[in-house]
Amino acid sequence: MTLFTRTNPETNQSIFDFVVLLTILSIVFFIIHLILEWRQKPPGPWGLPVVGHLPFLGSKPLDKFKQYQKEYGDVFCLRFGMWPTVVIRGRDTVKSTLAHQSDHFASRPPFFSVKSVSDMKGLTFSEFDERYLLHRKIASSVIREIGSYSKSELEDVFRDESNILVSSFLANEGKPFNPRYLVYIAAGSIMYQFCYGKGENIRDDPAFLKVMKDQEIFQEFFAMGNYFDVFPWLQYIMPNQFNKFLETIKNARCARKEDKDDIIKTFYPNNPRHALDGIRNACLKYNITDVPNEMGLTKAQLIDTLDDFFTAGFETISSTLRWALMYFAEYEDIQLKVQREIEERIGRNKVLSVKDRHDLPYTEATILEIMRVAPAVPMGLPHQATNDVFVKGNLIEKGTVVFFNLISVMHDEYWGNPHEFQPGRFLDDKGNLMKQKVDNVLSFSAGRRNCVGKMIAQAEIFYLLATVLQNCKICKPEDTSYDFEGLYELSYYPKEYELCVHPR
């Protein structure tokens, strides 16, 4: 038997020609496929294997995104570790997408840290489904009930904490000091009391101090870079840090459960005192128990909403307040205009009310301008596409992580001089707020996943700042220059600075 057989040369040539033709057609079809894919999917820069684009973002990712927008347009593609990611920038594109295609981006990505904390069943981080819609509906109703302007208990908390903040500032007797911790503890105290009720000496309450300590640990973890979210396999390479994070979560949840159980013992359905009571009332109203209902919602998940309230509100509010104090110290002429408005429309010695916001348009415009130039969450929280969707002709596939670059709306040329601090830009020639300008401040995002606690945050920021300016003059220390380039971790916050405070 021979291994080879003789064939006709013409047959060999035909086979060769067929293979060549097939190869050429395959290459052509492949190129056409690439072209179609390139046209449909968002363009973007080349990244590295495994790590993607993370090494190229540097310490100023927001500036890098602005550069990418110039090169690739309002919609561009990146990769953060294992996650294909799309960034949407530009005032018109961001606002239009959130207004008309919000449901397509209403899910959250299942990051490691989120799955560890809440198993994707929390209010802030979860899939977009019927369970989430009911969860949000209940959370919104609790905030309206407990955070209503007519609720004297919450306004009492605002007033007490504002007075403590003023006294703490004045205790420095005009000498330079860093306001970070004082602002941090005031914001945390208000949110804690909103969740669990007014306390006589909240700063000495072990439960409150434990919550604040847990918050510091979480901040340290994320400040170091939460690479577990984008590289889950790091848990096997860095087991000590991984286990420390899990242990922190476990301890915090156990301690918080004990505190909640103690408070629930004094629950009376007809007298809701705080958000925990409001949640308990909702459980009764919707017959939600420890067993998942038909939508998969449980009582434990609802009670854990308090952690969402505290974490989301506390971090962003404290960052905004720190920015505000620095801007008031830098721009004393604007500070004086706010103080004059408060004196003329409310009174120098009158106790403020949250309702006074509506009578202080310049004060409100100044707060809006602070949130516009220095948004606490400039990229918003990450979204995830719920299905394949096109944005400006670009295909964004289901499961893609999507960031809406909110700061690109607030720093758009629409504002004329977007990087200058000018509160007057929000007022018309009669001194009234212009709704169109106000609607372009997306500090609380927009669409289906906008911040459910917006009302509480706005009221708290207003009350604290107005009370401080009613009683204090804020100054920049001599021979001091402020750096308005912030740092970006859990939120966007200013570098450490000092100010001086004098009584008025």
C-alpha cells in the first residue's frame, strides 16, 4: 500500500483555486464584519490585555474622558478590567439619553463589593425589575413622610446640628482650622437621626460612633482602589485585604442589626418617628415579611434601605459642604450677598426653616453653583445596559457598564463661562431662579435611577450653610492659596484646606 496517490495536475489546480477563492472571500467577509462592528459599536482607544484602560486614566480620569470625547465623540468605549464599559458625555447626549432611554440603562453592574454588601438586593445597587420598582416606591414614600418640610422632628435635628456646627467653628476663635471633621460629623449625625431617630447626645452614642467608624473603614478600602470589582481573581492573590473587607462588612451588618432590633421594640405604627419606623409601616402595608413576596422583596432588604440612605446621603453631603465653605472663603463678596439676602428676607436673628429656601433665590443659586462647579459625584453611579440599545448610532450591548459623565453637562459651553464661579447665572433679571438652568444641574443624576434622597440632601445642605452664614463670617487665612482641583474616590472632594471663622 502506498501512502500517496497520483492525481491529475488540473484537479490540483482547481482545488488550489477554490481554496484561494474561499480564503479571499473569508477575508473580505471578515473585513466587512469588522467595518460593520466598528460602525455600530462605540469607538475608543486601544487598551491593554487584562487591565484594559485603567493604567491610562491617571489621577485625573475626568480630564482623560474629556480628551477621549474630542477624539471619539460623545459615546466611546473603554474596558475596566473584566468589564466592557461605555462613557456617555456631552450635555445634549447625556440629557437626551437619560430623558428618553432611561429604562435601557436602569440596572446596576454586579460588582464584587456590591454583591458582598447586599447581594444586589439593595436600593442603590440592584437589577432593574419589579422587585426594585416596589423597593424604590417604598423608599420614596418613607422619605416624603419622614423628610417632609412639615415634620418638626427632622427640622429640630437640622437646627440642633447647625447650631453645634456654628459653635464648633467659633470655638477656634478666628484661628485657621480644617473644617473636614466638623462637617463630616454634622452630616453623619443628621443622616443617622433621620434613619434612627433624634438623640439627646448623638455624638456620644456608641451605635452612631460605630457607624461612623465603619464608614471610615469603607472609605479607606475604596481610597486604596477597589480593584476587586474589576479583577475578582485578586481575591486569591491578595487574600488578606479581601478577607478584611468581608470581615468588616460582616461585623458592620451584625452590629447594625442589633441596633435596629432594639429600636424596633419601641415601634408604634400610628406614630412613625424616623425612617426605620417608616420602613416598618411599609412592611405592614404591603405585607412584606421575612419570606420573599411574589416580587422577591423581603423585610430584611427593606430595613437595609437605611444603610443606603445613610451612605449615599452622608458622603455626598459632607463633600458638598466642604466645597461650599472653601468657595465662601475664597469669594467673600458672594458670601456677603447671601448674608444680606438672609437678613433682608428672613431676619438676622430669626430661626431658619427649611421652607425659607423658597424666599432666598440668591442663596439657592449659590448652592446650585457650588454643586455645578464641584459635583460630589461627577460620573454618577455606574449603570448597566438592560438590553441592546443604540445611542447616537452606536450599539451598546446588553450587560455593558455605562457611565454618564454628569460633569460634562455642568461644565458645558452652554453656561458661557463654565469654569467661573458665578451664582447669578441662575437668576433672571427679576432675581428669580430660571428653571432651565436649574434643570441642567445633574448633581442628583436624572432618569429612572436618579437620587431618591434628593429632597433630604437639598434641605440639609441649605439649612446647614444658611445657618452658618447667618451667624459666621468665613475667611481665608492670610498668605493662603486654595487649590480648586479636587480628589476623586467615593466622591469628588476638595484637598485639605483651612479657613478662619469669626462671629457676625
